[in-house]
Amino acid sequence: MSSDASERWLAISERFPIGPKRRNGLLRSTESTEDVVPGQLRQAYWQDAIVAVVIDQVDDDAAQVLAIPATLEPGVENDAAIVIEDVASPLHGPITIWPSSRTSIPFAALGTTIATLPKPLRRVVDEAMTGETGARGVRRGRVTSALGSGNAHALADLFDAIDVLQTAPKLQEAAASVPTHQLQIPLETIMSSLQVPQPRAMAIRLGKEPLTLDEADRLSSTTEIPVEQILDTVVPLPADLQRELQEPRWRDRIRARATDGDEDRARTRLGYEVYQLAARETGQGRERWRQRLQTVLATGSR
């Protein structure tokens, strides 16, 4: 996404409050949840691309959504768009969306929920796609720009950003619950070769700590064990934990832990910190890992 597009997003955020309106003291968006659900207008970003999307459908098991491209920038539209004008918008400003350009993106690209489009408004949008709607404040988009205009550049940036979002890492199919091999290296050798403290060395020996390729190379040089065999000793994270780590609720804290912007690596390392945590917990499946994640993140450790 171009720097111009990023600057436009910042300008939009400063121009009017990006938050839901209130009616009779209540939020017009009645759903209030951290979970990913249809109707949410979310910020989405990956690498240098940032854009708004409306969640249309959720594949919870695969941690993917069918998302509708959107913009909060007034006047950016074409004849494929549906414009929700200020009078009908849940925001203090218009929302323009492209329902015919729904695309699948992973949870890993999702960010903050800006507002939620209520079900009646979503039905009006669907009606507008098949013909003119009589609903006040919802209309078909217009052809407003010529090739090379600012509007055309904004549209190009928006759909380029959507393409980038599709490259965000997807939830991988769960691997076998046990490693291919056990790491038979003395604890002292691991500590001296990698210059790590005893707790991490023990976790590596038990297969509960991820290794970088450089660390695997160093262990291989010291022990003459093939690199591939060393990497095969890491126990895969449980499927429920891998799935929970995809939730956007954790993303800001994962990004804060990332080195050189590598979210995927930071997510994996957080997963192993949680996996190593020796603590009592209640609940089953993802709820159990959610509690452990909250505990690890509350410590502020990296």
C-alpha cells in the first residue's frame, strides 16, 4: 500500500471520531464482543497494507473470514460500490463497501473492531446490490473519477491492500502431537552451545521450546546430530492453542513482542511460552489456553 494511502487513513481517523454513534444513550451497534462475528467493520492490516473490511461470513474452525472491502474516505466509490451515508451509518461518517468483491482473508490480518453493521442495515445493503433501494441513506455508488484521478488511485490502493491481506499466514493443519525424535543431548551441552539458562535448555530438551535455524545449526555442529533431526524434536503446539493464537484479541500484544515485525514468529514463541506454563486452570479446549495466554501476557514477559 502506498504511503499516500496510509496518510489518507490517518487523516480519516483524525477527521471524525471513528466510533459507533449512540441512540438514546445506547450504541447503535448492539453486538459488543471480542469474537469475530458477521457485520463487524474492522481495521485489517498486514505488512504495509491497511484497509477497512466488513466481516460477511466466519469460518471459525479455519480462522478465516469472507470479508467485504470498505473505505471510510468520503467520495471514494464507483458503480460497484454501495454507499452507506452518514444518516444510516453506525459511524460519524459514511462507509462505502464493495459486496461483489468479497474475499477470504485469515484472522491473522484482522485488527480492531471499529463498529458493527446491524442486521437490518446489512439486509438493506443486500437489497441494494440487486436493485435500487428505498432505504434512506443507502445508495448505489456512482462513477466519479477518470483514469489517473485521486479517486482512482484510492480505489487501486484499497484493492492492492486486499491482495496483501490474503498473504497473511493462515492457520496450519495440526501436526502430530508428538515429535518425530527425542532430543538426546545433555542439558549442559545445550546450555553451553546456545548460551541459554537452564530453564530454557530444559524446555528445548523436552521439545517445548522452538529453535531458530541458527540455534539448530549450532547444536548440530556441537553434537554432529543432523539439523533436520534436531528440528523434528520440537513438540507441535496443540491444535486448540494454535487456533486461539489466531484470535485478533491477542494481535496487538503479539505485534508488541515481534522482532523486526515478524508477527508469525512472535505468535509461535508466545504459544510455546503458554505451552510451558505450569499452572492450574479450569475450562476445556480453547478456553483453557485463553486463560493461560492471559496469565503469560499479564506478566509482561517476552
